[in-house]
Amino acid sequence: MKSIYSQIDTPSLLIDREIMMKNIKDMQRKADKLGLDLRPHTKTHKMPELAQLQIDEGSVGIAVAKVGEAEIIASEGIKDIFIANEIVGDSKLKRIRNLKEKINISLGIDNPYHVKELEKIFKEKNMLIDVLIEIEVGEKRSGVTSEKKFIEIVELIKKTPHVNLKGIFSHDGHSYGANSVKEIRNIFIKSQRDTLAYAEIAKELNYPLEIVSIGSTPSFMFDFEILEGITEVRIGTYIFMDVIQGNIISNYDKCAATVLTSVISKPTEERVVTDSGAKALTMQGKTGGLGATKGIGMIKNGNGVFIEKVYDEHGVINDKEFNTSISIGEKIEIIPNHICPVVNLYDKAYLVSNGKIVKELEVSARGKIL
């Protein structure tokens, strides 16, 4: 329960090297066995050095969410990046164009507007930009929702000389709300079928696709069937995992990232106060499904003890047994409910192993939301 990393000041972000590397290697082996290209999403770790580790293990490239993330990742020598998002605005598209001069970059679209805007920007320098059309498969976020719209986009691209349709992609993010492993599987299989249906439409339009990309971490934590025609998987959280993912698989051994925090007060026989609040943990959680969380984060090796509530700079635990086992000044580790936004709160992370600091890692893409 008490952390062995007493030499590190708090709050701090820790990454267990052995757990992280096992997560990276296990997922790469799984993708290889399934005959899929693995394209990890760096929105989870935001660190070029870790992206390079993933590529060194066999990943074909990297996925990001924002242009700023792509710029940081590319500046460290990574040459194949997919922006798995729709990007608008001349300034951002020109930044993508600048990246295209140096690396292999592509981005997502889901509307004729995107095609027209990309054509305008890339025509200026007579350059070709690769795009993937996003397919909405149930998450009710972005993505094409009708065959009619998809056909309209494909036909427009055929007439647009500076935009190339490289593939399609989808994200079964609604699997996070599933109430059982069976339901996750049903969502996953249906999402694949829905995605592949659009690939077939493209083929019928004489526009066969190079990439059919899918992914969400929950679906790939189990040995579900991969349908013929799927070529790529994009997942991010698997590298660190978190409470939500641990709840889904009923195992927290894969949780590589924790927030190190100090006990600063014990006002009552039950209450324990730490120095990690909303600014160190965020307030995210999950209210339903297999991943449903209690409180704001779980104490590592704490037998289910969790942070009940947070203020800006305080985390509060109410547990009498825990209170008696811990002293003011001692340090504990918190497994965040959702690791992605938590990483974005830190300038650096400590890569640790068996009580020692291996390396300090800069979270270079932190705050790159433009």
C-alpha cells in the first residue's frame, strides 16, 4: 500500500517500466498474431520517446488527435502519423501541409466540407494529402452516418486531384459503457461489420481501400474475432491502463501509471487527506457499465480503497482501516480512473523500476490541443 518511491516529491506521475513494456509487447504480439497493423494512439502518453518504443516493437506508425501532437511527435523523428480526427481551419491545414513535406501524414474526414478545404490548401503547393473517412459505428460522436453521405464524399474525392482516399476508420468507444464482456463482443463485431460495409461500398465505386482501421482498448483486451478485411487497429490506453480498464478486465496488474501522493492530514479516525486533488487527478470517472468507477481514483494495492472526492489541491479518503495503517508524511500511489487526461496535467513523468528512478520523461505533447 505504501509507495517505495519515497525520494520523489508529490504529486508526481510514475510509470512502471516493466508493466508498461509488457503491455507494449503483449499488444504488439497480439496484433501480429491477428495479422493486423498496430497504430498506437499517443493521446494516452503524449511522449515521443514512448511512441518510438512502440514503433521499435513493431507498430507501423502513430495515431494522434491534434495537429500539435503530430508536430511534437514528428519533431522527434517519427515518420508515419495519422491524425484520427477531423481538422478544420486554414492555419491548422497549412501546418498539416508543412508536416506532409517531411513525413507521411494523413487525417480523418467525414464531410464534403473537409475535402473542399483540403483541396484548397494542398492545391496551392500542388501536393497530395491522404485522408481516411471516419465511420460512426455507435458511439454517436463524429463520423459518416449514412451510405448516401459516404458515396457523396467518395465521388467528390474522385474529382479532387489533391486529396487521396487511403481508407476508412472507426472507433467503438461505446464499448466502454457495456455491462458485460458479451456485450463488448457484440459491439465489437457489429462495429467491424458496419465498418467493412463501407469498405465494400468503396470497392463498388471502384475505389478499393488500403486501410480499414478500427479500435478501442476494451475490445482488444479480449480474444474476440477479427473479421476479414480489417487491416489496422488503433488503441491508446493499453500502454498504461487505468481503473476503468482494470474494472473491465477485473485485473489491475496491467496498470503501469500512477500518481504518487503524500498524506498531509488525518483530521478524523476515518478521513485521510492527500496532496493530490483535481489538478493532479482530474475528476473523471465512469458512472455505468463494467468500467464503472467509485470516486476519483483507486489506491494501488489498497484493497479497494479509493479517493472519495477531490478539491483543487486535496484528495479525500474515508476509510478507518486505511487511516490506521498510514501516517502523515507517507506516500501512496493512486491509479487514475482515466489515465489520458491525467497524463496531460504533468510536465514530466518518472519511469521507475523496483524502487529506482530509471529516467525522467518529458510529456512533450502536453497541452497540445490546437
